[in-house]
Amino acid sequence: MFCLHDSYGLRVVKILILCLIMFCGVIGNLLVVAIIFKYKTMRSTTNKFICNMAASDLLLAIFGLPIDFASVITDSLHWHIGGDFGLALCKILPFLNDVSVAVSIQTLVLVAFDRFYAVLFPLRKKIITSRVCSVAIAFTWLIAMLFYSPIFYTAKFRRLGGKIYCVMDWGPHLDDRATQREYIGTIFVLLYAIPLVFILSLYLAIYVELKRQTSTSRHSSCSTERLIRRRENSKVVRLFITVVLLFCLSWLPLHVYSFFKTFSGKKIKPCAMATLQVILVYTKNLGSAGNPFVYFIFLEKYRFGLKSLFRSVCLQVQKVKIRESLKTVDLVTVEN
């Protein structure tokens, strides 16, 4: 198998790509959060869910990518910081990384249910009100933290060949291999497989209903308000289907790798492992870096908010420059 760690030039390219992913993940999601917080008209339940997604993606970009940077730059998986501080990072960084992913999938479930109810029961009172939305968002973080709290016990230092490695070890109180299998299997089922099946089922029902509504409207008169609402629903549904697909593509390779590593018991050759690690680094960060672009492409309000935000920043910069120039003029006047 071709090794992706045998060329200095290739390593530079990998680092540059990772820098681009980190830049898009941090700046893009910061802009999304800033737009939602700055403009009150953007604080609908759907946008609150988008804000929650952006916050979790931002968490992944800030705390997950440094580990990936270190492995790509040094072309090694060993841990570079020892001592108590290094051990604390060994526990905290993977925990925050996994929590952000769990928050994302739960938020996608909530959005799918919200869209399902809005499309199939447009005249009924909303279940996910603004208050319910805020409580649900808080629970996505709480549930994610509970699921991944075992990391604070399992994350340990192990020395191999004079180097420190951050590994997951359930010993000495539990059988490491058996417990790891149960834990990985549970995480995959509860935080990946079942949510995605549920999400896809809801979006399939939404698609069928929107097709039925479109077919009905062709043969009967429809109010302008209803047509606008249908178009908005279709646009938002397309947006989140894209986000869901991006999420699936981002995290499926890592789940396949985890399953193979945990359940097969076979060792992967060093060259193949190096190549696989590079692929996993890029694929798992694809969603967090790509989601902001999806929001800006699909939703006109976000594009308008982005323009307004930039205008506001430029205006503030101009005001600062004017103040500075006025101070300079005043000083010259005083000296004269």
C-alpha cells in the first residue's frame, strides 16, 4: 500500500490542507454564531439548532484539530506532552472531540423532527417552541457528556519504545477488550446508526409529503402564503439533508476503522496505518469545515447576515481610523 508519510513535500501539502480545514472550521462557524447572535430576526428554532451545530463544529475545530496537526507534522501518533498536564490533555481533548460529534447528531435528529412536524402538521401548534428548543439543546450537551464520560477513566498514558502514547484502556478493574467492544458497539448503535435511520425515515416522509403537496397545488388554487411556506420548507429540508449526508460521509470511515480495530483483532501494517490515519484526519473534519458553506449557499438570510456583518465591521474600523486621525490633528494643533 502507498505510504503517505514518505515525502517531505507531501507532508507540507498535508499540513497546508489541514490549515485550510481548520481556518474554514473556526472562521466559518464563528461567523455563523455571530450572525445568529447579532440579528434578532435570526433567532428562530431552526437557526438555534444551526447555532448549536456551529458551536459543536467549532469545538471540534479548536480542540480536535490540534491532535491531528501534531500527528501530521511529526508523522507519529505518540503524545508530545508528558506529566500531569499532558495526561489531563489526553483525557480532555478526546472527550471534547467526541462530545462535539454526539451533539451534532442529536441536533440533526431534533431538526429532522422539527421539519417533519412543520411539513406534515402545518396547522397544529408547534411542539418545539423557543423554550423547548433551548432545553433540548442543553440536553444534547448533557447526554453527549454522559455518554463519553468514561474517557476520563479509560484515557491513560502508555510508554512504548521510549515514547508516550495516549491510549484507551479499561483495565485494571474491567476486561479491556470485552468492555471496549461493548462500548464501541453501543456508541455506534445509539449515536450513529439509530439516529441516522430515524433522520432518513423522517426526511423520506417529508419528501413524500412535499411531493404530494406540489402535485395537489397544480390541480387546485393555493394561497401565496402557503406557497411561500412550502418553498421555505423545501429549502430548509434540502439544507439539512446535505448536512446529514456530509455528517455521514465524515464519520463513516472512522466508525468502520473503529469496528475493524475493535472486533477483528488484526494488526494493521505501519504503512497502511499511516495512510489510514491521514484519510481519517481529513474525512472526520470535512463536516465541521463544510457546514458553514452549506448554510451560506442554501440560505439567503445567512448570506445577507454575512454582508451586514462585514459592513458593520468595516464601519467600526473606519470609525476607529477617524478617531485616530482626529487625535493626531489635535496633537499637532496643541504643539503648534
